[in-house]
Amino acid sequence: MNFSKVNNLVGWITGLIATTVYILTMEPTVSFWDCGEFISCAYKIEVGHSPGAPLFMMIQRLFGLLAGSDTHKVAMMMNAWSAIASGLTILFLFWTITHFARRIVIGREGEPGNNQMIMIMGAGVIGALAYTFSDTFWFSAVEAEVYATSSFFTALVFWAILKWEHVADQPGADKWLVFIAYMMGLSVGIHLLNLLAIPAIAMVYYFRKYEVTTFGTVIAFLVGCALLGLIQFGVLQGLPILASKLDLLFVNSFGMPFDSGAFVFIALLIAVLAWGVIFVKRKGWYLAHTGMLCLIFIIIGFTSYLAPLIRSRADTPIDMTNPDNAISLVSYIQREQFGSQPLLFGPDFDKRPINYDVTGQRYIRSKKDGKDFYETVGNKIEPVFDNADKRFFPRIWDYNDPGHINFYRQYLGLAQNEAPSSSDNFNYFFNYQINWMWWRYFMWNYAGRQNDIEGQGDPKNGNWISGITAIDNGLFGKGDIDARTATGYNDGYKNTPSRNELYMLPFALGIIGLIFQFNKNKRDGYTVLVLFFFTGIATAIYLNMSPLQPRERDYAFAGSTYAFAIWIGLGVLMVNEWFQKFLKGNAGSALAVILCLVAVPALMAKEEWDDHDRSKKTLAHSTATNVLSSCEKNAILFTFGDNDTYPLWYLQEVEGYRTDVRIINMSLLGIDWYIEQLTNRINDAMPVPMVWQKKDYVGDRRNYMRYVKSPQIPSDRYFNLNEICNFIISDNPDAKVQMSDGSRENFLPSKNFFLPALSKDELVAKHLVSPADTNYISTDVRFTFPKDIAYKDDLAAINIIAAIAAEGWE
């Protein structure tokens, strides 16, 4: 039989099985977390949170159109794209496994016999189906999130480098390299996780093109790392930075219109790239010519980031970070809104900055003398620590969050004033960041999962389990929840659908495959190992996660479970070798395949189906509908986190439900671009009233306000909140207090405030209070601000409330 035809046929059948599973189990409407935001932004091509996913939005927009005029089906259609993308991921995973399996069984060339064909196809099917039913991948496959599409691009580029490797000596083979570069550029518009395949791709290139030595292998690995850094920081961030600097120069120094410098930069970039291609081609530098073409196609793929810049200028209802110019686009791409964490050098959580360095300025588009002008509205600052307070490889670094500080001390057994050591950092790294925040997730997929209750290292919530009592008791001891279910304490823990006992069979088969591949073909083994390392352990090192994450982060490590699925498939070949010792030929091979099929993917499907079947789940949609339905007409609704907000955005932006309700997300209220957006009308919702004007909050202005106690103000006196809001923005010198550096700043003169309430007659007229209860009504609403420092989000909130009260609570 022709290997290529059989490989294609079985691959498509496997991909179709996976797609069918995902479509049958996908959520029929919006899900929690970022799904509501992504669906809303994709439906109208709006601007999602940084660093954005513009290509994902465009793809999902096309699938949303398949719903026609029925907006209730938009979310389902976008969920369907995730199912299809996931099915395609399984297709390319199958072809990746059969590529490696063929190399082991018959080498690069030649046609396999019937027995060999059974083993190669069996390896592909079992490995691909194991990943199909894995916990993390299945979860992302049935909702409109970026991770399914991201996995598709990772699978595609890794398969493509193996296609190149197979035909590398043939004319035109390097077109696969250019194709990979273009896919890499496009994938950035989905998620940056795809770039983690670059080091593995570099290893494949080195093993195929050069005489392999230990030194050369190390150099190839380092070159792959360097390429990863060059593309992420040099191309994807460096080019926008250069464009923004040139635009700033042209606008502010030369008096040119906005974007003039950016357009000049684009023209110069095109000219330089064109000259470079022509120059290296004339010189006959083939490798440099291929590299130039790859760079060009990466940049072409990256141009999807023009979409958020263009759409932000339309003032879309969702316009996160407002990247409407070259300068703010850089902040958007660099995720400045979310801050950063140290990687190789930095302080521990008990250290404090000794100073703050200005690393740049913040600008907004403005006018000066009738011309376009970038107005400076604040500084970008970075904390500076004493060199003696910094250490190598800081892992317990978050000094800003008291909850994190308490967790560090409790987790590491540190006394209140005890300074952490290097061993404490490595303890946290290995036991929390690696064991809890990566290994636990990995074992969910291929050993088993205790339950879906989020835990923080305790024995009863969120651990991995195997279903093998001796192993599980050794892991969790007497704290294992099984000990309590036996006494009837809480049978729901043991019988919850999220409890999946896989008996470590997928894990064991993968370890067998890993050993088998390294024994048969070390080069291929190292290639898969590099992919596994960068999408797993290296990702954990780079993210340097702080504790008490608001949600499980297993999706960040899906690439490592993908790589391990390759070894699961190859493990079938070793099992076959064992079977051939007592049952020769096709019968032994068929038995090995059937046994592995039942023991791994079939078991996984049985255990995982009930907790991944979301075909009847509508909780996010129903909750959001209930919340909006409870609001009065033209209400202002304060929300806080993702799950409070994004499903509501979905209902308003996609289904057009209760668009009169104005949603204010408190977690964004401390940012000037969001405050400004509240002053715009959105859909049917009117602008939010404020005491502030733009000049009062833009940039660094009113980032915080100190309470200054005055002996002239009685401690029991309450002030009208509207008067306080006007006082703290006043330019009158009497409304400011002198600071230690000689400057004068506005301040809070009191923490006791009141809001004028509606009169009793108005309350009765509006049917808010019965006439019999009017004697219990106060003439105002009094409260005390609990902190000595009010930050911008606090100030913005009281501004809004004061303005509403001043307008008679209308």
C-alpha cells in the first residue's frame, strides 16, 4: 500500500474524529473568562486586551458571519472554529507522529510493509487521540478562546519543518522555511506561545544540514534561543518602537501630521528589505537570501497588528488600552498595562525600591498651534533597588501584594521579619512554580485529576491523582479526600465528574515512547525534547508566576502536553516490539495497537467526557442575562473581574441585549484611557457623569491622593462628596499642601463624606419607598473612606457617584 495515501487518509479520519468530538461537546453559547471579550471584539472587530489577538479576531469574525441574522448563534459559530482548529491540530499531530515513527521503523526513504504500516498508523492514531482527549486541550477546544487556534499554528509549523526535513535535498525545499516564517508571523496575531517552537525548528535544521557534534548541537540550541529572542524583541517589539520614535520626531519636531513618521518608517523598511534581498541574491549568498525572505514574511504576517490601531480610532465600545497611534501601539504590544516581573536578577518580596527611574514618557494625541502634537502627560517609571537587595534568579519577588507576601512567608515557613534566602527562592521555584504550576497541570492530562476545585497546594483541591491507591496515598497522605469520602464526609468530592483516574497509563506509555525514540533516533528525540522543554519548564521560568492566581493556568503549558503526545504515540512501537517476542507478524502488531488504544485514548475519553461535555452548559450566558435584566433602564452597573464583565459585554455587543446599561469595570477604572472612554456614549448607554474633566485625570494626574489630617477639621464632620471632588482638583494654593520636596499637591481634607439623598416625597413618587416607611429614611447617605491614600480608581469611582448624586440620582 502507498504510505502517503494511507497516511493522508488515516490522518484526516483521525482529525475528523477529533473535530466531531469537539463539536458534540462544545459550549452552545458564551463561556466564562476571556471568551465573552473575544467574541464581542471579533463580532465587531473591536480592540481586546493587550497584547491583542488581531488575526484571531478576523478569523472569528468570518465564522460569526455564518450565524446570519441570528445573533444568538454567533458564539456557537465562533466556538465551532475552536473545535475545527483543534481538529486540525490533531491532524498535524498525527502526521508529526507518523513522520517520527516512519523514521524509526524504516528510515527516511522506502515503503513500509503491512506490519510496519499497522504500527506507524497505530502510533499516529493513539498519540493523536490521546491528545484529543487530554484535559487541557479539550477544555480550550470547545470555547472561543485563542489557545485552540494557537495550538493549531504550533502543530502546523512543527509539522512543516518535518516536511522540509524530509525533502531538504530537493530543489525548492526551502519554500517550507519561508512558509514557516509566514505562519510564525501570522501566529503572533493569535498568541506569542507559537514562537516557542523556534528552538526545536532550529534543531531540526541543524541535524539535517550539518555534521552533528556535541558542540554543534549546543550552538544550534543557542542559535534557536537567539532567534526566539530576536523575533520577539527585535522584530515584533523593535520595529514598532522605531516607528513610534520616528513618528514622534516628525510630529513634534517637524510639525508633520500624525502617522507621517510611521509611514516614512514603513517606506524605509520596505526599501531596506528590498535592497537586502537583491544584494544577497546578487552575491549568491543563498542562506542569507532565504533568511531575508523569512524575515520579510514574518513582518508581513505581523501586519495584522494594524487592525487594532485602525479600529481604536473608531472609538469602538471595547477599546482596551486605546492603541490609536504608533506610540500607544507599542505599549499595547508590550503589555505595559499588566506590568512585568524579574527574570534573572531582582529583589525578594521583603525589599523595597530606593528610587524610581523615568524610562520614558506617556503621550496622547493633541493639538498645538493648530497642528497635530503628541502631548506629554506623564512618565513611565521603573523601581530601582539597591544592588545589595537583588539576587540571581528571583522567584519570590512580588512586594506589591500583601496577600502574596503572606503566602510566601506561610509557604516557606518564614517568620514575620525573617529575610528569605536563595534556597527559599529555589524551594519556591521547584515546589510551587514547577511542581504546582506546571507538573501538576501536566499530570492532570496524562495521570489523572483529583477535581476541578482550585487549590493552593492543599491536599484536597486541584491535585493530580492516578487512581492507584498506593501512589495517591503516598502523595496526599491522610489528607487525601478519599479518606473522608469513605466515612461519608463528602461523597461529592470522589464522585465529581471532574475526577479523572487514568492510572498513569498515558504517562507510562509516553515515558516508554521517550526512551524508545532516544534509543532508536537520538536526534529526533532531542528535537521533541527541546519542544517539550520550551513549552513547559522554560515557560514556567519565563512567566515567574506569583501565587494565588485567579484561575488555573494550564493553558499556558499546552505545548508540553502536545510534545508528550508524540512520545505516547511512539510508545506503541516499543509495546509492539515486546509483543513480537511471543506473537509474530500482523497479529502481534494489531494486538499491541488495540491494547494501547483501549488502555490510553479510550480510557481517557471515558474518564474525561463527562467533565468536558459543555453541550448543555449556559451558565455564563444565563448569569449575564439575569444581571442585566435586574437593572433599571439606563442603569450604571459596576463590575470587577473578567467573569463579572465579559459575558455582559457579549450580550450587549453581540446579542444587543440591554445596551442601555452602562457597565463600569472597577479593575480598569484606575487607567486614564478607560476613564475617558466612560465619557463617550456607547450603543444606547449615555456618557457617565463625572465631576472630573480630562485635564484632571489624564496621564499621571491624580494617580493618588493623600489624606492630610487637619486640626481645624473636626473628626466627626462629614463633607458633601461633590465638594470634596471639586476641592481635590482645585488649582487654588489654599487647596494644596506643601510636600517635603517643596512642591504643593492636592490632598484629601477628610475621609468622612455624605451624599444628598432624594427627598421623601421624591422617593414615594418614584415608588422606591412606601409612605409608611418615610420616617425611617435619612436625608443623606454617610460613609467613611477606609484608607489614608485614595488611588485613581478610588477617586474616579467617587467622582462618578458624586456627579450622579448632584444630578438627582437620575
